[in-house]
Amino acid sequence: MSKPKVFLVGIDSAAPWQVFDLWLKELPTLKSLVEEGAWGRIRSTVPPITCPAWPSTFTGMNPGHFGLYDLRYRKLGKRYFDFHIVNSRLIKYERVWDYLSEAGYKVITAFVPVTYPPSKVNGCQIASFLTPTTKSEFTYPPELKNEIFSVIGGEEKYIIDVYGYRQMDPRELYQRLREKTDHDFKIIKHLLKKEWDLFVTVIMSIDRAQHTLWRFFDKDHPRYEEDPELKDGLLNLYKQIDDHLADIVSQLPEDTTIIVLSDHGAKRMFSRINVNELFIQEGLLKLNKKPKHPTGLDKLEEQELINWKETKAFALGAYIAQVFINLKGREPKGIVNPGEEYEDLRKQITDILKEVRGEDGRKLNTIVYMKEDVYCGEKIDVMPDLTAYFDNLHYGANEAIGYDSIYSLATLKGPDDSNHGEFGIFMMRNENVRKGEIKNIKLEDIAPTILDIFGVKPNIKFDGKSLLR
Ligand SMILES: [Zn+2]
């Protein structure tokens, strides 16, 4: 038997409805993978956000093991809102490329979220969009950085991310995302010439596009705009990725396992619920003084505008509401007792969240998760006590305070066309996987599946399981 070879490409935020239902016939490479292998919707993490979703995918572990529920996390101490951006060192579990490195396989990872700073692997690694600047050490080995710069024509041509995508003119954004996709594939195609057994890469451009270009293709979007140039913008970005993949797949040995997946989907977003404003109305959160303008929680805390002695709960999140009880023993000035008081309060808040109507008075299909129903692991304590998907993610959330109503379309970062969806796309071509649609799969199944292909059995209990038969 020849040595296994696995090529995995993540298309961040690729939505099942777009790929499988709307556009598959226009994406010949993805279409052939669907026809030749297994495919389906893959369940994302709670919440369906890039971090924790990709770390769960590549560790095979539930986010409760890392205590992460967003790209940002709270450092708990004297403050409630000491926010920091996640980094790879917070993931205390090996990723699939670490296990394979130890087993002597050659691995390459490029642009995978939450791999900055990069780790030592048997091969090479280029970190992703959380890389601070091109001066940072974002590659392993460090000298790979200059090789990559020369591939794209110099350090000043290197694109870490397309920043400010929510506020950018959509036409300019579209062009910048096309450039970014070509830039990334140029580097990917260069790396493919090296020796590897596992190659993992993630393309971010669809995620950035979903947030700003959705309203141009979807006539059911509440802010639909007719624009002959941009109507195919999102589709064209998918096609661009499909074209590059056609190139790559045709050059790989035929028995290479190919996996394409996304970490979450996307859904058209109607508006957002200002969750903390709702909590103020319900007497769950008390302010010493209302701010004059919408203000972030960390600023409110600095200005001592929150009355913690009379606050029972607060929420974080821009897409998904993450509710924290002001719990004694965990929160800096907690007032809610663990046990009965905590449980009763969670039930009360669940009812309040489910009762919230849409801006037009419509009843919403809101889903609220208790933490113990969706998380396991040693860091479950710091995870949100409740997580709400307003209108099953057709409504977003907003944590800022200082609005006149409980509805707003924009957060402090800007407006948005779409929310994240709870399912991503999955397709896999491998002789040991059953062809056709597969159901009941989740991101945590990916790492065990890849390790199974290589016959590597680490001594760990994964939260996912291999998809091979
Ligand atoms: Zn994502």
C-alpha cells in the first residue's frame, strides 16, 4: 500500500445552501467531488464562529476543552471585560498536523485560523489572519517567510487579511478579495511543490464577502440591492476558488484524499438584538448612568457605569448572544449564588430571550442552549452560561449599550448582511468513505478521520469520530 496523502482546503463560511443548492452546477471542481465522494452538511461548534470552529476541527475536541467561544476572550481577574485576541498557545491540545509530525509524516499548513504564533512541525506552517504584521514571525521555519515574500514579489505585496471589510465600498472589497484569493493560491501552489503527506489550508475570502456582498445576490434579503456588477460577486469568488482547486486537484496523485469543508455557514441577517439593552429593560442589568452614545462594554466598565451589585447577567457577542450570569466565585463581583438561584435565573433568561419578537413584531424561532448541553471539557466553567441563536441565526446580537431600542443593524464595528450559520459544507473523496450524502457529522470528526487515514492512533479520547467505514 502506498503512503496516504491528504489535501484539505477550508472555505471559511461557505454555506450549504449556496454551494449545494444554488451554485453547484457552476462550480465544476466541487461538483465532481460531490459526485465522486461523500458530502453533506457538517455541524459547526456552538457558537459557529471561526474560533472555536477551526481549532475544534483540527483537534477533534469540543470547545469546552479550550474555553474559547470567539476570536476574543475575557481574561478573568479583577475586571469583567479584559478582552484579548485568541492565539494558538491557548489551544492546549495537539492538532492533527502535530500528531502526524510526531509519527514522521510531512505536513504543511497555510493560513489556518488560530495558528499564530506558528508551532514547530515536521514541515512548514504559515499563520493566518491573526498575524499582527509582516514583521511578526508568522512562519515555521522562520526562514520560510522570506521565501514566501519572494513568491509574491516582496514583503510589501504580502496580504495578511482584507481589513475593514464591513465598512469598505463593496466594489473595492470585491477586487481586494479577488486579489487576496489569487495571492493565497499562489503561495499554496508554491508550497505544494514541497514534500508533504498532509496539506491543510483555509481560504478566508468567502467569509469576508458574505458579510458585505450578500445583499446583491439574494432577492429575499431585506436590504437587497440591484447591481448588475455585484450581483454575481459572491458567486464569482466561489468560482475563483473552484478554478484554483481544479488546477491543484488535476496535479495531485489520483488516490490523494481530498477534503473540502467550511467551519460554519452563513445566513441572511435581518437585524440584531441589543441583548444588554433587553437585560436593562428586564431589570437584569443595572447602569449607574446611561451612556449618550452606543458604547462598548469595556469602556462602560472603565467609566464605572455598570452597577455590578445589582446586575444579574450580561451578554457578549455580535452574531450569537453569549450570556454570562454574574456568578459568585467566577465573576469579579458576582452576586448570583450557584445552585438553585443560578438555575432559576437561567430558566428566566431563556424565557425572556425566546419571547423577543422581531423588529416587525414577528415571532422569532430563537434557540437557547444551556452550557452543559453543548460543552464538555475542563474549561467549561468559563464558557457562556447560555448561548442564544436569535431567529435561528437570522437575527444577530449586539453587546454595546446606549441605544434607544433593543434593535440595531450595526454593531460598533459596522453593519452586516449576514450572520453565521450552524452548518458548514463537507465533501471528501477517499476510497474508504461511503459515497453520497452523509448526515450527523460534526467538525470534531475531521481530526479523527484524517488520523484514521494515516493509521495514527494517539492516546486521547476525541469528541469526534472517524468517518471512514
Ligand atoms: Zn469562519
